[in-house]
Amino acid sequence: MLRILLAEDHESMRVYLSRALAGRALAEARSGDRARARGTLLVVDSLVQPYLPPEANSAVGIAQAYAALGDHDRAIWWLQQVDRR
């Protein structure tokens, strides 16, 4: 399913998917599955990078997941990207 969605390469679909995956990464991080959360965030990063700066709600969700992993520098980086808009 993910491949089909990405193949269409619609920005709105990528934004929607990145938000959903950021939420998943947050849940994974909070449940202690740090490796899986980091893997999920790699996918999120790759989805959002072409569309930087991100919308505020996307950046906040991603930042929350990084913060839950203890990666505060990366969380702050995502929040600072919103200021570039």
C-alpha cells in the first residue's frame, strides 16, 4: 500500500502519510521500541525532505517523536524548519 501511495507522488498524500507515520513513531518510542521508532522516522524524514519547510502540524508531530526518543537536537531542528516558512 505504501508503495502505491508514494508512486503517485502527490504532495498532499505525502503530508498525510508523514503525519500518520510520525504518530506511529511517537507511539513506538513511548512504548520502548526505539529501533522501530527510529526506522519509522527515517521514512518520515524521506517523505518530508522534498517539501521543506514543512507545515507546522507536521513539524510538531515529527519533533514530538524525536523528543520521545531523547533526540532533542533533531526535535528542535524540525521545529525551527517551521520558522523558515
